Amino acid sequence: MQETERREKNIRRKVLVVDDEAVNRRLLGFIISRDYEVIYAENGTQALELIRENERTLSLIMLDLLMPEMDGYELLEILHADGHLHRIPVIVLTSEKSAEVKSLQLGAADFIPKPYDMPEVILARVHRSIELAEDNIMIHETETDELTGLYTKGFFFQYCSRHDRYFPDNPMDALVLNINRFHLVNHLNGRDFGDRLLTAVADIIRKRLENSDFLACRCEADTFYIYIAHREDYDTLLPECIDQLSEEFGAQKINVRVGIYPNVDMSMDIEERFDRASLACNRQRGVYGTSFSFYDEELRQRELYEERLINEVDRALDERQFIVYYQPKYNIKGDKPALASAEALIRWKHPELGMISPGAFIPLFESNGLIQKLDRYVWREAAAQIKRWKDAYGRTVPVSVNVSRMDVYDPELESLLLGIVSSNGLAPNEYLLEITESAYTDNSDQIINTVEKLRADGFRVEMDDFGSGYSSLNMLTALPIDALKLDMKFIRNIARGNKEMRMVELIIEIAAFLKVPVIAEGVETEEQYRLLKDVGCDIIQGFYFSRPVPPEEFNKLIEAEL
Ligand code: C2E
Ligand code: MG
Ligand code: MG
């Protein structure tokens, strides 16, 4: 989710109070600020500015008619004629009965007579005007999902919010339910079966919860959201539901996972409450069988931490808190290992959190797109570093950079990389790209296409983490690559004659067949090094030679070979 969007979603509905008299503004503000975020203007001109600024988030305008500069009528006229602004409801504040007709003609939604009395009445009218306006917008969408009869997502969220408004003190739970490996179930049994399954889940939700206060929707393909009065019996309720499902589907084992955010925080945006339940649900991904999990303190802390990292990326980039380390790769074919290239690996030197390793933020930034910014930064740094080494030592130490899955789909990728190398006076063949194996299996056509173009430009491409994904032999032969980087998990456990060792040997044979060198990553010990050398591995990267180090320290590795 974009940062601005997140900020906007987090706030309560916003109401603009326009009145030239400070005492009136204060009084109205006092009454409605319990339920709404209130902003103020003293005249029509000021109001129009604020309306334009808050166009997307403003739920209601409360407008005095008699004001200096631009009066209420004039503002009403402008709003009424505007293609976008006319959807924001306006309540007119007036002491004159006669003003009502004219205001109505100009599109006002309601009136509140001056002087103000009965705060409850005022609040009720505000609620109602907003609700009516929102209903109006929604009439164009469909209310229920055709297949299951449950609400669609948009309506579901609206009804949840409405429920909260009527029963703000009822404790509620947010549930997210997902069918395990639904795509596989669908694939194996056909779409009809999949549809029957989804319908059955919806029926069970309806029947089982019949006597409770609840709302439910099918949110995406196989994801259901349920908003329900707080209860304590999930550990009996959920297994019962599953039993019922098993009865219907017999031999075909169906499992679901459920995430529960109990006793939701009512001040929080409704969608974010379900984000929390989703977090709890996702924690169960990969767990065998039916399972459920609660949103708890651990998840909360993680969420806060991640939120913080996300919010601080831009500043960290500006302040150069990200630093690039380099880890050497040595060619071990000859008598003496020779420095072949280096891998650029990012670190975050956070002023308060200390050194953060990429494992803590790369997956997070991959999930929200921020990774592209970060990767670009690293790519530039790496190119500049190759150039510095070239100038200082008269030799090229090619550097490989990691290219994320998301970068591969970026139509600008090729021109961007070409720009980076040429602006540093380098040739593409001095620059290496690492692309993880699983990116290839995601969408092989597109990636093969991209990689072919990059290689035609002269870049060399290494397949990272090879053996962690599911490349078929077939696919491998079609792949345009310049090196295979063995996944670290093979190396960790290799010993003469064991399974991992045989896998490594096999991969080295495949590589020989493809005529590409093999790079072994994560080599830590002399023994691992020997074993790999004996079976014909070409290049080695790992703590055995060096950890990833800052450029000044890497200088020494280059100097050692001079
Ligand atoms: P990777 O690309 O497979 O990088 C190799 C990782 O193995 C690095 O972890 C490196 O420090 C670690 N390593 C190297 N030798 C050894 C060893 O002998 N033993 C052990 N236990 N580990 C070793 P690091 O730096 O923590 O990076 C982790 C992952 O984060 C990388 O895996 C890569 O996928 C990602 N990453 C790092 N920097 C970037 C970046 O700039 N962009 C992108 N997209 N991903 C990055
Ligand atoms: Mg890598
Ligand atoms: Mg790797």
C-alpha cells in the first residue's frame, strides 16, 4: 500500500465547518469532533481551497450562508456545477427559513437551524447525510458475490463501518479464511469443483454463524472475510466447520487456514483490521492441515517494525544510510585461487536500529515495490565502485548486482542499466546481473525475453540460488545464462558421498552440458572448498575466502594480487 494511501485510510471521516463566526465554528467542532476529524474555514474562498485540497477524503461540508468574501450561496453554486465536488454532501447552517428552498435548489443535502441546540440531533443529521451520500455512490456496484451470495468487498467494508457506528461498544473479531492450496484443488478437480467448494464454505459460514451478529464477504478468489461479535470458542467452532466440509467433500481433503484479530481496535481503519487478521492467517501458510492463528503481540511488534522501515526508506536513501558491501568470488580452477568478481550486497546502517541485514528488509520491500528504488541505488553504487577500482588498480573487478523479480518486469530495465554502466564509462560486460531461479519459474517467457535482450547488450547474467526453485531440465536448456550459482543449502551439508554432494556433482554436470561455469556460494570451510574443487566447481564465494566487506577493505583483496 502506498504511504499516502495508508495515511489517508487511517483517519476518521473528515468534515469541513465553514462559518465566519469563531464561536459557531468552535461550538460545531466541539459537537462533531467526537466522531469526525474536523477542519475549518472562515469564508467561501478559504473553504473552496480546503475542499480542493481534501477532495478525495472530505465526507461532508457544513456551510454557513452569510459570510464576507465569498458567501455560502456562491460556494454552493460552484460545488453544484463541479463534476467532482458536487458529490460531497453539504449541510446548510441557517437561521432563516426562507434560505432553505434556494439552498435545496443548489444541491444542499440538509439544514441545521441556528442557534444550535441538541448536539445529538446535529450529530444524527451529520451521520445521516454522510451515509446517504455514500450509499448513493455504492448503488452502482454490486452488493453480493454472484457465486456465494456473500457480500462483495466494497459493500462488506461499508456495512462493517456502519455496524461500528451503530454499535460502537460491541467487541468484534475480524477473521480471514483462506483455502489451502486452492489453485491446486482447482487445477486437479476442475473449476466446477472449485466453485462448489467456495459455495460450500460460504454456506457453512452462514449456517454456523446464523445465531451470531456477523457480516461476511468473499474478498478474493478463495479468501473470505468475516466480521463477527467477539467469541472465545474458535478452537471448537473451526474444527466443527471443517468436519462439515469433509463430510461434503469426502475423500478430497480440504483444509483451510484462519487468521483472527480478536477484539478489534475500533479506532483503526476497518481494512487495516483485516490486514491484521491476514497477517495472522499468512503465518499459517505452509502449515499442514487446518489451522488458525491469532493476531498477537509478536505480530504487532513485527508490523510496527516493518512499518517503521517502510516509512524511513526515503530518508535513509537521502542520508546514505544504505551501504553496499562487496564479497569476492574466486576462480579456483588454477593452482592458486584468483579473484574473479564480487557481489554487491546491501546493508542498512540505521542510526537507531544499528546494522540491519538484507534478510530483514529485502523480502518486505519486495512485497511492496520499494525494492526497485533500493536496487537502483545499489546498481549505481556498484557501477561507480567498479570504475573507482578500475582507475585505482588498472583492472576491472566485475561486480554482480541482485536483480529482483519485480525489476525484470520493468520495461525501463534495459535502458536503465545501459545508462548506469555508460555514465560510469563502463562496458556492459564489466557488470554482472544475478537473477534468482524462482523468478525464472514464475513467468519464464517474459524473463527469458528480458534476459536475452540484456545479454545481447553485453551484460552477463548469473542464475542465483539455483536448486531452490523448480527449473526443469527442459527449461534449463532454453535459458540464456552465463553462470549457475548453487543454492547455499547444498553446500552447508556436503560431505563426501552424501546426497547433497551427489546433487552438487549432478548440477556441475548439467552446467558443463550447458557450457556455463558453476559458482558455489556459502563456502565456509577448507573441507567444503576441497570437496568442491575436486568435483570441478569453477568459482567459489563464501566466508572461507571473505565475508562481504566495505569497499576500503575489499581494496586489500585486490592489492594482494598485484
Ligand atoms: P544472495 O544474493 O543469495 O546473497 C548471498 C548471501 O549469502 C549474502 O547474504 C551473503 O552475505 C551470504 N553469504 C555469503 N557467503 C556466506 C557463507 O559462507 N556462509 C553464510 N552463512 N552466508 C554467506 P546477505 O548479504 O545477508 O543477503 C541476503 C540476500 O538478500 C541475498 O541473497 C539477496 O537475495 C538479498 N540481497 C542482498 N542485497 C540485495 C540487493 O541489493 N538487492 C536485492 N534485490 N537483493 C539483495
Ligand atoms: Mg545474489
Ligand atoms: Mg545467492
